[in-house]
Amino acid sequence: MTATATAATAAPGPRPSAAARPVRWAADAVSALREGARLHLDYSAQSLWRVDRTIEGIRREEAPYAAVETVLRGFGAYAGEVIARATGGEWWTSGGDHWVRTPDGRLWDPIDEARRCYTGDGSLRLLCREATATRS
């Protein structure tokens, strides 16, 4: 497990152009949580537990979706970065939507999963667990 945590926090190498926007959204989310909520996110799978809890708190406050849409996009992009770093995956984009493609060819939509978390039907932590699980 230590190797996974190390790989998850390693700085990424050159990135495809599809990664530019989600990487920025993720960095904005990390910065906002560090400044506003004093939460440290380190791009590890374990940090997604804190993100899920933060989304749950926002949902309990009954904030209108329009008010939190950008924040949820950032949280989803952060989860996508965790997945991409842990698996060596890449961001893909089409028609304004962004997904992470893992080396085994599967596509993951962490931004939509963040939206599902807000409705109480998703978990970024569990999405990451599934995306990083070894397929047999």
C-alpha cells in the first residue's frame, strides 16, 4: 500500500491537452479547501474520504445546485487526478465532458460522480477504489 500512496502523490509528467482544464479545477479545489476549510488534500485515495464528507456537508446545508456546481466540478476533477496519478491514466475530453481513461481501457467520470455525491447517490472514494482495483 505504501507504493500506491507514493505514486498517488507523485508529481505528474507532461500531460495531454485534455488534462489542462480538469487539472486546474482540481488545483482550485485543493486550494479552496486548504484556505476555507483548513483541509489538506494530497492527491491520495485516502483524501477522497474527506472530499466525500465535505460534499455530504454541503448537501446537508441544502445549498442550491447552481451555487455549488463549480465546487462539485472541482471535487470531481480532484478525484479524477487521484485516479490518473494512481493508475497512470489520462484525461479524455469530448463535447465539453471530461473522463479519465485508465491503462486497462476503462473510462471513469469523476465529475459526474461528484454530482451524484451531492444527490446522495455516489462516492468519490468508492469510485477511486473501483478504478484502481486490479482486474483479474
